[in-house]
Amino acid sequence: MPEKLLGTNNKLSKQSSRGEPYVLRGLSLAPANLSGYETCPMRTPDCTKACIGVKSGHNRFNPAKQAKIRKTKLFFEDNETFMALLFRELNNHRKYCDRLGKKPVVRLNTYSDIVWEKKHPEIFREFSDIQFYDYTKMHRRWDLPKNYHLTLSYTGYNWEQCVEWLTTTRNVAVVFKDCWDNPLPTEWRGFPVVDADEDDCRWLEAPGVIAGLRTKGSVKNAGPFFADSQELFTPLTISGDSPDTNRKESMHIANTMD
Ligand code: SF4
């Protein structure tokens, strides 16, 4: 049996002056196929290689990996028990926030891409007072409960889908390389960029903005997944971003995680 399902980390514990005071918790399942079960159906070789779920901070170490694996195995092998535990912890989080007079917020896919609104829509009904949010690489996930906010992640190969999201009042997250010493761009490919490392409050984002992130962890090169903040962009001829490349990319999704 895993320890607690919900927890926190440096990013989740960042407080923001935006919106009402909140307490944020996250569910950290094992990314990709680390547990023997696939939790990121649309991952690419690049994001798998650079995944902060195993490549940054304490996530690099075996105890943290094993804790994620135990939770993921429970989710897939005894989903009833997993959901009972999750409901209990969501309820506790709600009560804790009530006592503090703060808004409960939960990120269910801290390092995974489970389609919660389809697999367990009851969560969003039962905890309608909790704000849920996630990042996803599945662009068709737009039929969502009111209390679930999603940000589409740029993979280096899905710019057309990103434009579709950005032009229909949703948001996109882009990881920029070389921005630790240099500022994030204020605009990228014609869309405004906000600093998404300042907090993790993606549900408060203005519509149509890019949530700009800096690279984290030991991996410095992850192909076009790490975007070039200084690129000279020509809308119809993005190198490595063609539909052909997209098809090639999806053929490689079955990579294993080391
Ligand atoms: S989809 Fe996200 S969580 Fe999954 S392997 Fe890629 S970067 Fe990691």
C-alpha cells in the first residue's frame, strides 16, 4: 500500500497573490511507462527523455521513483482501493482548506496524462468546490467539467494544435531553453508569454497566453521540445514541425523510459 497519494513539491507550494488564497496538492504517478503501465499516451521521445518526473530534484532518486510506481500500480491493479483513498484525501484537503479559509486546488497529473474527466468524472461532481488543473499533451481534451482547467503542452511537433487552443481562449505551455540567464520572451510565435515558473496557477491564466517555463533537471537537449526563445519564426515552414514529422513522432511513442 502506498503512503499518501496527494503531496506537494517546490512548484506546487509556491504561493501567488493572484486570485484567492489557495492550498495546492498534487498526485504524482509514475510518468511514461516507468511503472510498467503507460500513463502518458501522447508522450514523445523528447519529453520522455527530459521528463522532470524522473530527471529533476528529488525525482531523480530511487525512493521517489518507487513511491510513484507504488501509487501507479495501485491505480491500475486495484482501482477501487485507489479511488477510495483518493476520495478520502480529497475530502481531508477540502476540510483542511475550510479551516484555513483557503481554496482547495488539486493537480491530478503532476507527472502523468490520465484522462480523469473520462475515467473518473465523479471526482469533479463530488468535489465541485475543489479547483482541479493539469497540463496535457492530448489536444482533444476540451470537453471538461467546470472545475477542471487544462493547459496544452507544446511538444515541438504540435504547433497547429497549440494555435487551435490559443485562438479559442485556452492556454499552451512551452518550455524554453537558455532562459535561466536570459529573460523569457514576452511574445512567441505571435502570442503573449507569461512567466509560468512564478506559480502553478494555470487556472487563473488569461485566455490565449503561452505559459512560459524554463528547462529544469539534468537534460539540456531535448530536440524541439525545448523551444528556442530567439527563433526566427515563419508560420508555414517551421523546421521539424510539419504534419509528416508529427506522424513520425507518433510512431516513436512506445519508447521506454530509462
Ligand atoms: S507527457 Fe509529461 S509527464 Fe509524461 S513523459 Fe512527457 S513530460 Fe513526462
